[in-house]
Amino acid sequence: MVSDDKFTQQTLTSIEVWSPSLFSLRCSRDAGFRFRAGQFARLGVAKADGSVVWRAYSMASAPHDEFLEFFSIVVPDGEFTSELSRLKVGDSLRVEKQALGFLTLDRFADGRDLWLLASGTGLAPFLSILQGLEVWQRFQRVVLVYSARTASELAYQPLIHGLMQQEHLQEYADRFTYLPLVTREQAPGCLHGRITSLLESGELERAADLSLDPAHSRLMICGNPQMIDDTRALLKQRDLQLSLTRRPGQVAVENYW
């Protein structure tokens, strides 16, 4: 049970359906709500019986936006997403006042190249990070790797492809590389295979024209837990270690499943 003073009631302003199983929600933002790009908030949805279900969702919107946006998958018969996917514009959404999570740029003290490895809705925190200035001022190269089962499940393509045309980012356009991946089909303009297999074969580095090395590379990983675990194991073999408070490293992950 979350007490009333721990959340605000926000109003749903738009819904974007990307595929039968993927959608985004945009809602109003409380003036006092603060977060760092990459963090998440706990959202609450009221069920028909009056009880409230809570789940954690990364903000896909940037800290400077006047709204909040969240990217969700529809889990068949899932207690939370079933309720969430039934919401309509004008409905109410509870948002906890405290943003959480450590998938933020301050996890790294240094670094030259930043790799953002996302599967599915794990893209959300990276959209928030990419729309801010800090990442472009800190890193010389930023590579977004976004994996989905099919090309039709690659969401946010207009935003990603138009990202560096935004006025405040235009001067950094040559720093950005976008690599979409699909695992279940061959698709034009996309790499074919899982993040892990493309890491193992070296194809990911060849496609980015950038090598992974502990001195210069920093990596953020967000997505399903198995992908995170498998990717971390591969990176560890290459001496790319998890970044901890007591021991700075090259890898940061978010896993709130």
C-alpha cells in the first residue's frame, strides 16, 4: 500500500500504439517531480475493485520535458499492463513522487565512447538520455543498439532518426550511430541476430566502426534479464566490468523486472 502523500495523480494526455504488444503513454508532470535521465518511476493504476497495482517504468521523456512518457509492453493477462492498456486519454495515472534507479551518466567517471544496448522496452531510459545535452558533451561517440523480434516492433523510429536534427543537438550529429537489430527476420537497414551473438562475432563493432575496450568504452544495458545477464558475461570476458560505487567500471545495467 502506497500512502497518499507518496504519489501525485497525473492525467493521461496521449497514447501511441506501436504494435499489438507495444504502446507508449504520455501524461502530465507534477511541477515538483525531478529525475535524472535514465531513472524510473513507480506507476499506479486503479483496478475495477478499487485496489491499485504498482510497477516501475523508466521515463522515456527527457528531464527538460513538461510531460512524462512511458514505454510499455502488453503482458497477456498481466495484472498491471492489462489495466494500463485499458486507459484512455483523460484518465488518471498515479506517479510516485520519488524517481529511482542508477542507470544514469554519473555511473561513469570518464570514458570516450558510450554504447547503449537495449532490447524491447529497455529502450526507454536511453531515449531520455539521448535527448539531453550531457551525453553529447561527455562522449565523443554514442552508439544506440536497439533489438526487437521484428522490424515492426522497433518503436520510436521517427524520434530516433530525427534526434540529431533537434536544434540543441545538431552540432553533435556526427557523434551518433544507430544500429537497429531484429532477431526473427531479415529486415532492410537492420542487423540480424541477438545482441549477444553480434557481440561474439564482432559484427556489432564492425557495424559501428568502433571497437570495445576497457580504456575508452562505457556501456549501459537495459532490457530483459536474460539478455542483460548474457551480455554482461560476454563483456566480463573482455575485461569490461560492472561499475560499482566502490569500484568504478565500464558497465551499468538496469533490471527492475
